[in-house]
Amino acid sequence: MKLDAMKRQGQRTDLTSNPSGRKLRGMESAALVGESAGDSQVQVRRYIRLTELTPQMLDMVDGGILPMRPAVELSYLPQEQQILLQDVIELEDRTPSHTEAVKIRTLSNEGKLDEAAIISIMRQDKPNQKTHFKLPAEKISRFFPADTSAKDIESTIIKALELWRSQNK
């Protein structure tokens, strides 16, 4: 809001000029606002871009459900497509990663974005959403010499499970 006010000042120079009296350009204004708020110029521009989101999508950002960078990419979508995406997010109970948001935006720009395309993108497995198992070291350390690497322990456990499975078919 401060940046928008600085851009609209017209003849006033007290808010939009540097100390030498020269009128500030948009990038300089964003840098000034960012500096006064403790953010970078890029971050200020991201905040401004978020104003293009539908209220529901903006609520997802504010609630920590949708991260900033994907939200900025999605802010370029027309409102109808943002609403469609929001429905898919609720249906799939997943939010797009930055990479997925870029794909969605690209399809939108190409005129190829529909519900099926969004669902297809959203259903792709993300590396950080795969199930991982952790075993406490104190529970398994008694089965291995102290100098055994984690990779060797994992390999041995996999082999033991394969043997167990083959014997219990």
C-alpha cells in the first residue's frame, strides 16, 4: 500500500524523491519500502503481486497453507482459474509446489488449463511428500557393529525384510 501511495504522489516529492530531489522510479520505490519494512525489493514486489489473488487463495497464503512463491505464480491466473484451482486444492487436499505452480501458469498462458490438467499436475508425487520410515538408532544398534554406516544398515534391513517376506508367502 505504501508503494502504491508513493507511485501516485504526482507532484509531491517528499515521499517519492531521493534526498537530491530527483523523483524515484518504481524499482527504487519498492527498494525504499522494502528497506523501511526490513524486506527486499523482490519481497515487496511479491507482496504486491499477491493482491491479484482471489480472497480465498489469499486466505490460504495468510494461513500458511499456500507458500509465497507458488502463490505469486498463481496470482497471474485469471480469477476463474484460481477458483478452479482452489476447488482442486480442496478436493486433492494438496497445494502446488513452486514447480507445479509454474506448470499451471504456463498451461494457463497457452490456453490449455482446465480441471483435468490441474488434477494431473497436482497428483504427481512430490519428493517431500513420499512416506519415509525412521527407526530409532538405539533400537537397532545392538544388531550392528558400532562402525557400520547408515547405508549399510539400511541395506541389511532391506535384505532381512526381503528374506522374511520370501519365507512368509
